Amino acid sequence: MKKLKHSAVFIFAFIIISNVGIAAAQDHSILSKFYQANFAYKEKDYQRAVESYEEILSQGFESPSLYYNLANSYFKLKDLGKTVLNYERARCFIPRDGDLRSNYQYALSLVQGRVVQIKRTLAARIWKNVCEDFTTSEMTLFLFFLYVVAGLLWALGVLFKINQKILISVTVVIFITFFIGISLLTQKIFIESKTSIILKEASAKFEPREDATTHYTLYPGAKVFVVKKDSDWLKVRRQDGKMGWITLGSLEYIQPK
Amino acid sequence: MGKIGKMKLRFPFIFLLIIFLAIGFLGITLPAQAQNVGFEASVDRKSVTLGDAIQLSLTVYGNQQASALKLPEIDGFQSRYLGPSTSVSIINGKHSSSVSHRYLLFPQKIGTFQIPALQIELGGKTYSSNPIAIDVVESNEQVKSDDQSSTAPSANVQDKVFLTMQANKNSVYLNEKIDISVKLFVSQVALRDISFPEINTEGFVAEQIAQPSQSKELKDGAYYDTVEFYLTLYPVREGGLSVGPAKVDANILYKKQRQRGSFFDEFGMMDDGFFGDLFGSYEKYPITFQADPLKINVKPLPQPVPNNFSSAVGQFNFTVTASPKKVNVGDPITVRMDLSGNGNLKNVKMPVFSENDEFKVYDPQIKEEEGSKILEQVLIPKKENITHIPAIQFTYFDVNAGVYQTLTRGPFEISVSPAKEQQPLNVIALPNTPMATETKDQLGRDIVFIKDSPGKFTPIGKALYKNIFFLAVVILYTIVIVLFFVFYKRKERVRTDLVYAKRLKAPAKARKGLKKIYQLIHEGKEKQFYDGLFEFLKEYLHYKLAVSEGSVTAHEIQDSLLKKGVSELLSKKISAAFAECEAIRYGALSSDKTKMQESCQALKEIVDALERLNL
């Protein structure tokens, strides 16, 4: 039994170490690429910067600064769609970063045909303050923490015979928070997986056909929610709730696929 | 572990590396231009006992097609051709190939013999090797090792291991750099724990001995592994000085006489050097090698010595830069002087600027790096009509030319403008403040600059909630909590609920009782069997139904059975079992083995049914 335990620990350690090793080995070349790209940006060679940053992504690695810098480079190249897309991607990691927020808002202000929402509902406010300002991982960690605390509290309460009423009310509060959190998190994950950014100007039509009537026009940088897919057409919802069909190639999902 | 030991461990790695490089570069480097062709003769040792043999290798470099040489008659030896071996090696991108033809030479008589210079013709050119002297001695060692349990390293170790010391020059000027190389030659002997050399360097300033380098070297026709230590000296006294003697301590490994009849011996495992080493059949023997002292003649520096002599002796490069070139009065200019070269930089006095009415001068910052000395000094112009920083001179003694040299750098042109008034500070409003946004739009707006630090690179699409370890932890934690509650509740119930506790014990009791009863059947004890059966039934029901033991009778039990929802059929069965027991026990009925088995079967059915009911 002891032996088994030892080998388990060993295997676990091995997996971690080998992962770290691989990551470290890859990190090195990626880092140098990153710095090259930064240098190109500083030299105002934005095209080269974009290429270098994209190369890191094509190797399967991402980082908040990478998306942020890439978005800046696209901004300099006046590609608003890609700019907003990459700022959105960076926001999945560092939603509370001041520079990012400022640049993102500036980029958004340049997007044509933007839908402005003046009054926010309670749900929208909660959504903004919780889901937009915290990353998925932060929320997951917070919920895990709640879960652990609730479990421990319950166990300790039973063991040390804490007043049942107090115990129950505390656990109920924790569990309500937990379930609200879980539903927000799953919603966030779902919405993020379906949200995409328009890269090329596209006409949103009433029907998934080329000759259908145009409902409205989507401009690069606009954020839409993909409702469903029908061969080469996507049914999207604009922020004001208006639906329309656009062609597959005119947008890109925020979550890299 | 000693130095050699460490190196040995790294050898397989180096070999692998070489093999990989060879595979990687073979395609590119093979069609390279014609290489240098060479021819060389070597022996594996220079002294041989009669009856033993030495191996002679004739190596041709740069031509793998060279065929074997027919050896001429060698006085005192008979030869036999063993075969060729080819090798390809790539060092620093240079590819070299060679072929070695190996011969065995068997000595015929005692004495000193010479392998003559051998000649080979390659591509129309004749190459010849060095002659090699070989000592052939009488084989008295075998006799010795028979009556001695272990052979301590004897005098002939001197041929196999020795130390040399060399200097790159014997006549130097005061303070001139001398490179000393202390080289340990090792052949056919295993050395461990080699110490750094101890050298008497009186009259010199010595730098620390650097990490030694290892290689293979051909000396007097035999190959040696070498360990070379480098030492840099600067003489501080004139006259005839001596360096050394140099001493190196090491442990020599020699084979211990084995104890006969050991387990490993039977299988001949100890013959293997590796196992031998591992199981300690080698013993260490401390040994000190000594190299003869070197004579160094130290000449004084020629007179007269210039005033501004920096006491640098050797060959030097001196560069000076000043920046920025355009300043305002009161702004700092940094002058940087780089001195590099081969000399004792530690003693060198760097030239510095001194305060005058044109410049305010700060104390210089001096730092020393490997092979160079850097000085940085800040000058601040006091007036606006200054056009240059004055030239600076560095004087050293050039050992090659034997004269004092003066290097002049500068003057450096600068332009100094009058001191500017402080510009008012620009106040930049924070983005995001609502008041400023309006005006900011008019001023022009742009994005914030890129981030320099990359943050943490992670594989794309990785998220905590998808992490298998994280999920495993969550599940594990859940299992632990649930198990805790199950066990806790059970324990609590056992403690507080006596009925439950008893009922928990019932199955175990039943198993035990049944076993006992079965035994009675085999023994054919009717009476005891039915007594036991009765007792068992009573006890089991007492535990299972948690009623007092006294109230377990056929009659009393009916009610509590029905109350617990036991079917009528089962309760009747129980009553019947009780009745049967009583009848036989009090002699109303007789029984035999099959009957007993039937009763037992009925009992088992009752127990099974009750256990299934989960009361």
C-alpha cells in the first residue's frame, strides 16, 4: 500500500515536472518571438509585429499581453474587427486592466453602427459587475473556495454540535451564493463560446439566402451572439436583440476554436 | 566525486551529442573540400612484458580508403594485422574522418626496441610516422602478484601518469602576463579525486586557477588522457624567479585481490570493470605527482619611466566615448573609457578628468570585467562656450615592442547651449474621467502603448474548469465529505440507537450460529442440534427484532413480527421452526440426519428472508 502511494506520488510528480519541462522549453522560443514582435511594434513595423504575434498563437500559446499587443498592432493597421476581437480575447484574462479597458472602449467607439444601451437592467448590471469584470478561472476558483468552505463548515458543525439553526442558515446562504455563482459561470462560459466579432462588413438578412432582404448591416468590430448555424449561414443576434443571417466567413468567435 | 569521475559521467552524453550532430550534419558536411591528410603511428603502451602484446595503430586522417600497410620486419617483434577501424568526428562544424589499421606486436626478447618510421603513399604523396621506442621487460610481475594480495602502484606508474608544467615565455618584463599550463597525463590508469595543483608562486601575483580542460593527446607515440590547468601569473620582483614545483594529489585505483568463492565470482561478474567498481573490488591509493620548477627571468622596465605611466604592461586597447554631445549648461555628460588587453588590469591606474573651470567633475565609477576595465565619469559643463572635452592619455609598456606607448583619445567635440528654463509640466487627464473625455476627443485620442511583459503563456483554450486535476480535486473532496457523513451518521446511530446497533450485529451472529449448527449435523448429535437451533433462533430474533431475550417465544414473537411488517407466511415458518425444535427437544418427535438438514435449510431461509426485509 505504501509502495503504491509512493509510486502514485512519483507518477504525479513526474507528470507535473514533465509538463513544466515542456512548457519551459517552448516558452523560450515563444518569449523571444514575443520580444521580436514588441520590437517590430516599437519600430512601427506593425505588419511584422502582427505576423510574429500570430505565429505564437499558431503554435498554440496565448497570453493576455499577447492579445493586447496584437490588438494594438491591428489597431495601428486600421483593422478594427481584429482589434476588437483581440481586445475581447485579452479581456478574458485581464478584464480589470486599465490600459486594456481604455483601449477597448476607444476601439469600440470607432465601430460603426454601434448599439448604445443607456439604461441597464439589474440583470445587466450584475452581469457587467460579476461576469465581465472577473475571468472564468477567477469565478471557478471562488466557487471552489465556497464549496470547500461549505463542506468544511458542515462537517465541523456536525462534529462540534454547533447550533443547528445557525449552521443551516449559514450553509443555505453559502449554497444560494454558490448556485447563483454556478449559474452565472455556466452562462458566462456559454455566452463566451457563442459570442463573436464581425471582421468584414456583412449584411444581416432575414433568411439564410444571398437574395434575401437585408435587415441591417454589421460593421467590423461589432459584437454578435451566434444563435445557430445552417450550413454556410449563421443566425446572429445583435446587442439590441435584432436577429439576422450572415455568411460564415464574416466573423470570428472570441473563444479560439 | 573527483573531477575525472564527474567528467566520466558526462561522457555518454557527449557521445550522444556527437552522434546526433554527426547524423544532423553528415549530409551537409560530407561533400566538403578535401581535408588535410595525415599519417600517425601510436601504441597503447610503451612498456610491455615478455609474453604480452602491444597494439600498434596506424591512423590515416582525411582518407578513409587508405589500405592497410604491410609492416616491415621490426626488430624484436612479430606482428599480426588485426583490422581497420574507421571514425568520423565533427568538431566545431569541421568534419574529419580517419581510418586506423591496428596491429598486434608480440615482443620476442628483452630490451629496448624501436618501431621505425613507417611510410605510406597517399595520392602520390608520401607520409611518414614518428619512430616509437618500446621497452620490453621480463614478466616478473605475474610472479609477484601471486604471493601478494594486492599490488600497490609501483614505480612504473611514472610512465602511465605524469605531470608537466610549461610557461608561454621564460623571459618577461616586470608585471607582464605569463600563462602557465600544468598538464596531467594519464594512460591506462584510473585516477580519481584529482586536486587542483599546488604551485609555489613566490615573487608573482597569481590569478585563481580556472576549471581544467580535458582532452586526449598523443605523446611519444602513446595516447594519454590529459587534464590541463591554466594559471596566469604576473611577476612583481625582478631577477631570476622560479615557478613551482607544481604538485597534484590524486587517488589511483588498483584492483584488489578478490576473495575466492564469492558468489559473484562464480558467475564471473567481478571480471567486469563496472561491477568491479560498483562492488568495491578496487581500492584507492593516494599518490602525488610533481612537475619540475620553471625558471623565469624577470627583466626590469626600461628607464626612464614616463610620468603618467599607468603601470600597465602588455598589449591594450583603449576606447573613450562621451555622450550626449549636445547639452545645456548644467546637464551631465558621461565619459566612458574601455580598457581591454592582456595584462594585469587590477594594477592599472585609469586616467581621470580633474575639476577645472570648464567642467564640474564627479568621482569615476570603475568596474572590472573579464579581460577589460571600464571607467565611467560624469562631467558637467559650467559655461556655454565650451567646444570640446580635452583629450585623455593612457600610457602603457608594450612588451612586444619593448617601448612605452601612449594612446591619446579625444578631444571630444561637444556643443553646450545656455541653460533652459524648466518647461512647465504637462498635465494629462486620466482617461475615463467623464469631464476630461469631451476635451480629450478634441485633443486627439489614441490607444495606450503595448505591454512589455508577456505575462504567462498558456496553451490556447486552457481553463481551470477544464483542468483534469482541478476536477479530480473537486470530486475527491466531494467523496471525502460524503464518506465522512455516512460514517459519522452510522457511528452516531450505533451510539444512540440500541435497537439499530443490535440489528447491525444480527447478521454476524447469524453467520456464526449457522456454522456451529452445521458442525452438529456432521457430528450427528440430534439433541444438541435442536438445542442449538432453538438457541440460535432465539438469539437471532432477539438481536434482529430488538426484543428482550425472555420474550422470544413462538407465541410472543408473532405480534412483533407482524407489527414490523413481516409477511404471515414467514412468521408462520418461524413459528413452525420453534414448534419443531420444541417437539424434538422434549422427545415428542424423533429425527435423523436428513430431517436435521431440512430443518437447517428452513432456518437458513428464515434468516435470508429476514435479512432481505431490512427491518
